[in-house]
Amino acid sequence: MELWVGAICLGLVYAFTGIGIFITFRVHNFPDITVDGSFTLGAAVGAVLIASGANPFVSILAAFVAAALAGVVTAAIHTKLNVNGLLAGILVMTGLYSVNLHVMARSNIPLLDKTTCFTYLQSVNPGMHPEVWTCCGLVLLNVLFWLLMTLFLKTDYGITMRAVGNNPDMAAANGVHVNAYKTFGLALANGFAGVSGCLVAQYQGFADIGMGIGTVLMGLAAVIIGESVISSPSVAAQVFGVLLGSVIFRLMIAFALSIGMNPIDLKLLTAFFVLLTLVISAGVARGKGEKGGVLGALGTVLKLRRFRYVTAGAVLAILAFLGYRHYTKGPLRTGQEYRIGVVQYTSHEVLDSARDGFVAELKRLGYQPGQNCKLQLENANGDMPTVSSIIDKFNTEKLDIVVTISTPCTQAAINKITDRPIVFTTVANPFVIGAGKTETDHLPNVTGAYGEARMDKIVNIVHTLIPRKLKVGTIWNPALANSVVHLGNLKKALASCPDYTLVETTVTSTSEVYEAANALNNKGAELFLLISDNTVFSAFDSVMKVARRNNIPVFLSNLDRLQDGTLGCLGFDFSGAGAQGAQLVDRILKGEKPSGIPFEHYRDETFGLNLDAAKNFGITIPDEFIKQATFLHKDGKRVPGPAARKAAEGPGPAVPGAHKRIALLVFNDNIILRQTIGGVMEELEKSGVLRKYNMTVDTKSAQGEFAMAQSIAQDFVRQQYDYIITISTPALQVTAQVNKKIPHVFGAVTDPYRMGVAKTSAEHQPNLTGVASFQPIAATVALMRKVLPNAKRIGIVWNPAEACSEACTYKTREVVKDYGFELIEATVSGTGEVPDALRSVLGRKVDIFFTSGDNTVNLARPTIAQILREKKIPYFTNAPNDVLQGSCVSIGADYVEVGRETGRMAVRVINGEDPRTIPIKDYVPKKIAVNLPLAREIGITIPEDVVKQAESSEKQP
Amino acid sequence: MITIRDLRKTFNAGTANEVRPLRGVNLEVKEGDFVTIIGTNGSGKSSLLNAVAGKFLPDSGSILIGGEDVTRKWDWQRARHIARVFQNPFTGTAPDMTIAENLHIAWLRGRTHYPRLGLNAGRRSAYREQVRQLEMQLEDRLDNVIGTLSGGQRQALTLLMAVLSQPKVLLLDEHTAALDPKTAAQVIKLTRRFVEKDRLTTLMVTHSMQQALELGNRTIMMNAGQIIEDIPLEEKRHHTVEDLLDKFAELRKTEQLTEEMLESLRREYA
């Protein structure tokens, strides 16, 4: 039912475009393709106004005016500058693309929670099915429009306009200003297209920069179908024919979908149908010409009828044939239990692997398509109206659950489906499209997995690999919502690397990518750092061609093309994202309510490095990166990296008794935490518990995001791991919140008492225990005084959102007074802000800069170290290994030792001790490390006894 | 009513295709004059009409209609005062619109357009009466589209449309040349009737010496972009087709006509 009603609704909103096309192509005999752009312009103007709270009806008016102006521009180019009409339309349409992006300020504006015309309509719904009621409203609107349009075409204006189109010479001879009427007609036509765009945006719940593509053809199909169904010279009949044609066109597509036709064939079918209609109407016209009189007319009518049946029959036969083929290839209909519909926006590497991952995981979870479930995989091939129709079809077929792959599909689905669960995946940011406000506060029937590519991490890696002044080039398509987000992240990340500058070029289609890559090379880009951009990725070979020719290294986000010589890639494993989607589907089908399932962040990150390429470019890859890599390209072959996820370790239902599983969560990948993990693993292996209990350890990093940490922790609990180990304060915080049962050992936590998981060492949350490693703040400040007797001010940059950092800073505030220092503070909320904060602190003449246990600031350590080195200011930190990354003096815990300590505690728990009875261990080591060359360089003398103390704790690098 | 002074026009100047249809035309037409224009192919007859209608703007010279200088005005601006009937019966009407609608376009000439349903019952009955004058039984087919009519019917309607809003000047450009003799005679009859009824100032280009002599009160002869003969009504009475041909023969003697041109004239007019 919804499928057909939905199709009629779509047809009715697109009918306005049909009338626009009717005015230009038929009335004016002017092939105007501005409509592709003005349709979107109407949507953009309408969406911007509605999003800012304007009345939706006013927004329709504004959309009309804006789009009409576009038509005026086309007319002016055509009439004043004597440019061919088709070309004028192409020019304006192309230009409008930029204008639309400016109007929207981004590529996609969601209208889900906004008041649209349809919200008003539903508020007076007398109790009908919402879609049917919408349809009634639209029918009424179209009837009104039909009457007004017919009347208009019969006024003096209308008659003159028709005469101008029909015979401009005659019109001019009768004193009609032909160009003025042409302009008027184009304005009117584009205005209607704008209204159509505005209505479509309100109907589907968002405006998108790409929504206008193919509108001209759709409108033309409506006009031609209308003419073949109703062939009458009467204006009323002609206008009615267009409205009807638009609806028939959408119904046709709905029918094709309902019989299971592959949407790939829809475009071909459309073209074929339009052609068939043209041929037949030409045949009918010839028949008319030959015969006269009443009998002849009757014959024509009969012939027309017969032809109509032939047309309908032919189309039905083709549809049925294609549908039959689809079914015979598709899943069987016997013994099915669950019906799952999957809609994918288009085909490319990322979406395809998400879909494949979804299907594979679903099968692994016991859903066998054709046996106990029916799985429908639909692909809209990049066409928004098709997405809409597919979702209507899902609605009609009473599926149990709908899975959306990609952002546009999710947007369309959450707008249309309210009565059954939706699980989305491959969505960078579900909050901007209105799927929810937070991970837990979201639309009641919607849940899914999401994640944005980590540009900061990529930049950090690249900066470690190439630590010098560098021009980083990137190519992106401003029309893609995700690219805009990713580019913003890239810029933010680059802000923390003052020696890196960004050069960018934009593209609108794959054909421009090669040129754009060349342009980047000409602008002097020394490295291509490509964000996850579907347009660029589709034409990736062009980028590679330019990069190879000019010997430019390439680093990628989300795309694995190491075999083609790229230096490295970092992103998400999208088949894992698909698998996450499948797990969510499983939970919902087993009875969980989507409203109670928080959005999950992607869990599996992939990190690939090409050692061959690195050798070619003369880049040395540090061992720590190789250790983190999930796969490597070495000697022309692809090999799994040390951090590869082993198949056996993959998430799945626990098999009690068979083996035990430890889940290890680390907040981010900074060096301190990696050392801690190293220590934990060392101890676990040494103790022999891994072999003894046939144990596996699943290590997950939250990539520095609380949201992701939360998802991972929730997943640990759901998967019923036997033990959980968390490294870092946020990891502990998040896990302690969701897990009250599974034994939990924590490490690399500064102050567990502040966080409320424990009151004292012995009195703590019953299922957890661990190691508290206090930063030796007092010792550090004492050391500062010893090294720099005349120093007055200590600078510190910290993130107040980090509990551990807060603890350190408060402690520092107390201690500095005792040693006669003044503490100059600046706060940040993200790594990207660190350089600015650092400069503001330096501007206040500090003598020493200090970072304690702040994860946000620690990620920017190489940058900080460099700036401080230039300014000759000593850098003190609380992790001895920091001297390797450019700190001057570091005093604190040896985190490998912290890890070992944590590991030993975990072994006790695994061997059967109750965490409740194990007191939290307070571990305060004071290991000193000194960077002597740096100290000499910036003119600081380290006292002999300090150097000795450092040497006794460990050898200097 | 019409004053033309030293009108000149060159198309494709400076190229191999250079054409100079008007090379200094001077003409004074009084109100109510019915001037027939004859001349060889390419002598500038049609160009003169197009220049008056405003199809193109002249290189130099001036055109005054009823004392108003319209030299630099566009065709649609002049159309308030000037009506035209073309040689091609398909040019003067909108084929996909009905008879009534076509007549309505003509009626709107020179009137301000409003967004109103102008083609009301009153106008329709007025048009029916007008169409009845054509005596072509079209008065009951007001809602038929023009495309279904014959060339003669369309040309008669174009003529009716031209005179519907009482123009100051009527331009007829060989408007019967494409019709069969019987229909042509019918259209000429209508032309005579309409012009006489409203005493319209008329310029009519024709290829028929007979028409040229029978119609109107003045005949001008064009050659090579200039007016070479101006025969007033009194003289016309005494002229025969042969006389006109003799005039052409005289031109031959003064070397103003080539042998081929004369031959083509004989073929066309005799």
C-alpha cells in the first residue's frame, strides 16, 4: 500500500517540475535544462529558510522566486547575448551548482525535526494513515494547481505566451515582445521546478546538492507519457496529462520495484518507455493525417486505444520478465521467518564491503537467507527518488527490519519509516541528519553504527614519518557531505602541525580528478593526503598516475590501495562496520527495542603501511607504527600486520567452557598507553595463563573518542567477555559505568578515587581493581627548581574534560607555590587547539612548559616539542619516554612497568581471586629521563646528580 | 503617413556574400494610399517592406510612420501601427492554437496585456462575425486549431487578423503568391474589401502586373534597390500590362536591366 501511495505522492510533488518542463519544452519550444539546477536551488532556499525557522509556505514562495530568477538569467543569456538556448541552460545549470552550495553552506540540510508543510498537513489529519493523508493533500494541491494553470494559459498572458512559443514570427508581427515572453516563460517554468524541489525536500526530509540530477529527463518523461495517455488539443487536458504522466512515471518505477526488478535496469526502462511512447504517438499522428471524417476519427481512436494496450502490454511483459529473472536468481520464499531489507545508495568499495560484511556476519549469526530469513538487497545506484521508492516498497512488504547503507539512504528511511526498526551503517555522522541528538537519545526506531575517519591520527602518523616543512595536498568534492566534514577534520588536525601547509583543489566529478591532481602538483604539493571522498576514490587511478610521475607519496583515509604504491592508509574496516550492523539487527530480531540500543561507533580500525614505497621515498617507518599496522605491503606482497585481527578473535557469541576471552580497551594510541599494553601483554604471556585457559585477548582502541569507548565497552558486556582490562582513565570510567559484573582490571589511571569507582584502596566497586599510578607532580616541580633555579613561571595547557588531567593540574597549582613558581594556564578541548593555547601561554613569558597526564595535549607532543625548541624553553613531562619525542626532562612512571603491574594483577584475577578482595595498588615511581643534546641546544645545564639519577634509572637514548 | 528618406541597407558587408537590397530609397505615401510595388527578383521590394515593418534596422536613412520616427524601433514596437501578411500562409498564424485564439492575439495588438480571461463570450461572438465575412464557413470552427486549415483559409485569416485592430499601415508581401488562382482571387477580393472599408494605407508587393494595375491608386517599380518608376492613379488608368512591360524594355535600353532580368520579368508578369 505505502509503495503505491508513496509513488503517487512522489509523482505529485514532481508534477510541478513536469509543468515547468511542459512550459519550456512544449509551450515555448525551448529546450531549457536550467531546471536541473533550479530544482535544487528551490530545495536549497526552502531548506535553509525552514531550517532557520521560517514558515514552510513562505519558503515555497521564496523557492519559486529564487528558481524563477535562475530562469531569468538563462533567458537573459539567450536573448541579450544571443547564446543558443540549450547552451544558456547548461551554463546556468552548471553555475547554479556553486550557487546552491553557497546557499546551503554545506551539501545537505536535514529537515527532520523542522516544521514543514507536511507537518502542518499531518496536524489536521483526521486519523488516516499519514502517507495516505499526505497523498490526499497533494492531490488537492495538484487539482488546485491544475485549475490555476489551465486558467492562466487561457488568460491574455497565457494565450500570448503560447503564441510566442508556437510561432514567434507571428507573435512579433502582432506586436508581442517575444523575448520578454520568453523570459517570463522561463521564469515561470524554473519557478515551478523550484517549488517542486522545495516540496521534495520537505517530503523526503532533507535537501541535498545532488538531488536535481536528472530532473529534466523526469519532467520530460512526465510530459511525454501525459501526451500519449491524453492526446487532446485542449489546454486543460494537456496540463492534466502532465500531472497524470508524472504520477504514472513514478507508479511505473514502483511497479518495477514491486515485482523485484533490479533498480539498475530502471533508467534503461525509462529511456525505453519514453522512446516507445514517442514512436507510438508519431504513428498515431500519421494515422490521423491520412484519414478524415467521423469513421476515420473513430478508426484513429480505436487505433490509439490498441496502441495504448500494446504499450502497456509490452512494458508489463518486460517488467515481468526482468522480475522473473530476479526472483529465480534471488532467495527462495520457503520457510522464511524474518524479512530484512537492505538499501544501499550506490556501488563503491566502501559501501560494497559494508554490505558484504553485513551479509557475512548475518549468516554467521545463523540467519540463512532463503531458509530462516528473507534478505532483500537493493541498490539505488545513486538516484535519490529510487531510494525513496525502494523504501516505500520495504514499507509495503511489511519487512521486519530495514538496514540502510550510506547517509542518503538513512536520511530517506528515517523520514519515511516510523513503525519498524531501522539499522544504519556507513554513516559518518548520524546526528547531523537528525537520527538522534546523542548516542542514547535518538529516534525510537533507529539505531546503527557510525564513525568519522580519524584525520588527526593520520596527520600525526604522517608528521612522524616526514617531520619537516611540507605542503600537503588534498582533493575533495564540496558536494559530498562527508567530504566537507572530513576536510574540516583534516584542517583542524593540520592546525597542530605548523610546519605543514595545506593546498587543496576541489572537483565536482570524477572526470576532473586527474586535472585536480596535476593542479596540486603544480601548487607544489609534496604529499597527497586524501580524505574519504567518493568522487576522488572513484577516480583514484588518476591521482596515482600523477603521484607516480612526480614521485609524490600518497596517504589515504579509509581506502586500501597499498598495492598501487600508496605509502599508507588508515581508516575503518567497513566490512566490520557492516558486521556491527548485522549484530544490531540480530539484537533487534531477538527482541531488543531499537530505542534502547545506543548508536555504536565503528570498532575495527585498519592501518596499512607500504614498506616498499617507504623505501622508495627514503622514509623510515618507526617500529611502533609497524606494530600497530593491521597489514603491510612488503617486497611486493601483502602480509598481515602485527595488529591484524585474527579470525578466531573476531567478535561473536561466547562459547562457554571452550576458551576464555579477555577484552582490552585502551582510550587512545599514545605512546604511554601503548607501553602499558606492552607491559600487560608481557606479564600475561610470562605467567602462562593464556595457554592454561586457552585465552585470547581482543584489544580495542577507542581512538580517543568517548563515544567510541562507550560503544566498545557496551559491546564487551554484550559479548560476555570473561575479563576486561582497561588502560587509561577514560577507559576505566566508561567501562565501570556499563559493566558491573565482569571482572575488570585497570591500569594507567592517575586517580581512581576521584572518579568514584573507589573510596579507598580497599573499598571499591566489587567487580574491579587495578593500578593507580599517580603522577609525581611534587617531584617534578622540585626537579624544575633544581634544574632552573631562576625560573619564575611555569606554563601548562590542559583539557578540563579529562578527569586525570584535572587532578594533575590541581595538584600542580598547590605544589608550585611551595617552590616559588607562578602557574600560567590555558585550557583546550581538542588536540587541534593545542598550538594556539601553547602560543598564548608562551606569550605570557613562561620559563618552563609542563604537561602532565593529559591525553589530549600529549597527542600533540611532537608539535609542542618543536615550538618549544625554537623558543628555547625547556619542556617537562611526566613520562620518561617523552624525551624520545622531544621533551627535555621527564620524570614519572615507567609505563611498561605500570603495564606489568596491571598484568600481574590481571593474572591474579584470572587465577580465581575475587577483584573485591584485591586492593587497588598505588604505584608512584620516579623514573627520570633527560634529553641532554636538547638541553645543551637550548642552553640549560642539567645538574650532575640529576644526570646520574637518570643514568641509574635507565640508559639515555 | 509613410515617409522614407534615403534608406540604405547592406547585408554581410565586406564579404563575398555582400548584398545591398536598399540603395537609397525615397518614398512618400499619403494616408489612404494603396501602393502596389513591382520589380525583378532581388530588386528590394520585400526588403523595403521588411524595413518598414522593422524586421531589420537600416544602415542609414529614416522611416516615419504618421509623423513618428520609427527608424530605430523593433518590429514588435512598430506592430502597434503596422500589420503584415506574409507570402507563406504558415507564417502569419500559430498552427497549434485555435482560430479564436489566433484572432485574439491579433485583437491584443496595441492593447495592454492583463492577466484576465480576455477571450470571453463577447469577444468570441465578435470574432465569429468577423470570420463570417471571409465566407469560408469558418465561423463554426472557431475552436479548431489553425493547423487543420488549408493555406487559403489560413491566409484569409491572417488578412483578417491584420486588419482586426485597424492598423495605420498594412503591409502585404506577395500574400497570394503561394495560393492557387481561385483562392488567390478570393483573397484579393477580401483584400480590396478590407482596405477600402477602413481606407487603410497599404503597401503591397506583387508579382502580378494585373494585380498591380487593378489594385490601389499608385504603383511603384523597383530595381537594384531603388525606386525607378512611380505611376500615379491617373496614369495607371491608361496603362496595360504591355505598357508596363514596355517600361521594362525601356529600362533595358538605358542599360538599367540586363537581358536575363527582362526575360525573367516577362515570364513572371506576362
